[in-house]
Amino acid sequence: MAQYKRLGGIMAITLAATTGLTACGFGGSSEEASGDGTTLDLLVPSYSDATQGLWNDVIAGFEEENPDIKVNLEVESWDNLESVIATKIQAGEAPDIYNGGPFAGFAEDELLYPADEVTSDETFADFQPSFLENAKVGDTTYGLPWIASSRALFVNDALLDEAGAEVPTTWDELLDSAKKVSKLGGGVSGYGMPLGSEEAQAEAAVWLWGGGGSFGDAEKITVDTPENLEGAEFIKKMIDEGATQADAGASDRSPLFDIFVQGKIGMQVGLPPSVGQIESDNPDLEYSIHPIPTKDGSPFTLGVADHLMAFKNDDDKKEAITSFFDYLYTADVYVPWVKAEGFLPTTLSGSEQLADDEALAPFLETLPDAQFYPTTNPDWAATDSAFKALFGELDSNKSAKDVLAEIQAQVDAG
């Protein structure tokens, strides 16, 4: 049995609080409802205190439209989810539908249905193409993109106006504007650069990929490359020329964004839940959201998605699973769930329904250009750890080339 570990998924970057609740646990996944009906077992994580109620509402609506299908819901904390799914699989009691992170191991063990076998053509065609591509193992899509998060540039409009700086679209423009804001003094920093261990891999992706680099693919991790070096060297330039906060190498994203919310940082890359944080903690903040600046201004965002998948427990359930997915991804059902949890939809119809939401529009516009961590590569866990441990050393006398070489060496060593 393959070993599965969730890394790099949405809960690594969201502000939503997880809980340890478990509800409506189920046993063997082959049990049928009373009479001639079908029972589907659904195992999901808790994204927030609202998760269980949101699922209960969805299930109630589905069962009303499909009285011959019953859905048993089990909600677990993210801390427990991986051990729970592993135990169920080992006992021959895998859920029929599972909401989780990486799934390559399940697919390689031939435990999952291909996604297009358990959705209608209409539903399958409604997903953002970039997210469907990210859900492939080999040439087959096994995960249905469930909820998404992406990055955008949060700008303190008042600080930029005071500094006479423009909203940037390229690295050079970002450096110029950030330096102008930093010169305002009074504890103000131009750009919030979080290279600390919390999410160093995300800030690395913003810069390295924004210059045309990558972390590799499902077959090979590539960190120490000329393309990545260009982004790493520009990070050092931002730090050395005073465009960032002090001690960037040890700064973590969450506490640093707290400082942005307080009005002391000109620009920082943030997430959809960051909008809610500002509304809660400093609703008077004069800010706007824009695409992430890249080397040449080309569109890019870092995308992260969790997935739904269907285990091959009983072919007699395929039709019921398809009915559930088709109902679930209907925009009027799906969008309220996603919005309530503070995420983004992975469907085209979902994005269209939220198109008039000013706060989410900048994130939705970037979804077609989303790029993703190579989480199906077995070396991704080592890569994630290496970035978190070593990438902050860009804020030191060590060269960018040496930092990337050390990360690559740690990845290669496993």
C-alpha cells in the first residue's frame, strides 16, 4: 500500500480554522440503503466551523431530488484525514467519494475512477482547463477540482499615492514603486517579502515562475536552473535595495500580512481569504487587488486546489456518484458552498456567477493562467521542505546560485 501525505494543499495557505469534529461516520462502503436505494459514503475534511452544515445542506437538497440515493457524511479534521483514509482503504472500506489533497498514490494503485467516468460530459467540460490538467496522473484525470485558491497583489493605495508610486505590472516597476514607498519612513515597507518557513515555497514560486522558471514536473524536480536563478537574484535585489521589510528571510506570510492590514506595507501577495481579514480587522484600509507583477508583465498566478475523487468500490454505484457530482457542481449549489468557505470555484460557470464580485474578480481573472506545484512528483515533499528550510537564506551574504544549488541537493538527497 502506498504511503500518502498531504502537502501543499489549500489548508496550508488558508486562514480558515480547522476543527476536530467527526460526524455521521460510516463503516463498509458497500452497504446499501434500506429498500432498493443506493448509499454513498462521503469523507470530507473540515475547512471551518461551517463545513459540516454546508455539506448537510447540499446532501439534503440532493436527496430531495434523488430519493433513491442516500449520502452518509463523515467530516474529519485535516490532522486526522490522512490516517482515516489510509485505515479505511486498508480495511477495504474506502469511501465512495473523498475530498482530499494529493491523489497520485490512489490512482497508481488503481483505486480511483477516471473523473470523466463519474461525471456527465457537461460537468466535466465546465472545469477550468488549467485545473483539470493539474488533476492528471499520466494522461488521465482522476481528481475533480473542488475548491481553489490563487494569489494576487494587494496594494495599499494610500501609501502608493503618498509616495507618488504606480501600481506595478513588471518586476522593474515593482522595485521602483516599492523603493518609493519604503522611503516614506515611519516603519513603512514597500513590499512584504515572506521568505520564512511558513510558506517560502509559495513566495519562491511567485518569483521564480514569474520569470519563466518552474519547480519541474511529475517526472523531475528542477530548482537549480538559469530561469529560476533570475527570479532568485531579483529577490536579493529587492532586499538589498531596501524595497522590502527588514529580516525578509525570517518573515512568515501570515504575521507579515497582519502588518499589511495595519497599513504599514505598500504591497504584498495575498489570498482570497485576505479580503475577509481586511474587512474584519481594518475595514477602512484603502487598498486594491491586482495581478502579480512578473518579469515581463505576462499573466501568472500560483494556483492551489483540493479535489474530489471517487473510489472504485462498486460499479453499481457509478450512476449514483455521477448524479451526485452533477448536482454538486451545479452553479447554484456549488458557488454558495465555495463562497461561504472563502475560496474560489474551479468551474467556468462558477467563475461566471461570481464575475460581479469586485473583491474576487482579480483572483478569478487569473485562474486560466494558474500554475501549480508538481505535487504528483514523489520528490515534492522533499522539495517543499527544502524551500521552507533554505530559501530564506537569500536574505544573507550567500549567493542566489548557492541557495538554489543547496535546495536542489536536498531534494536530490530525498
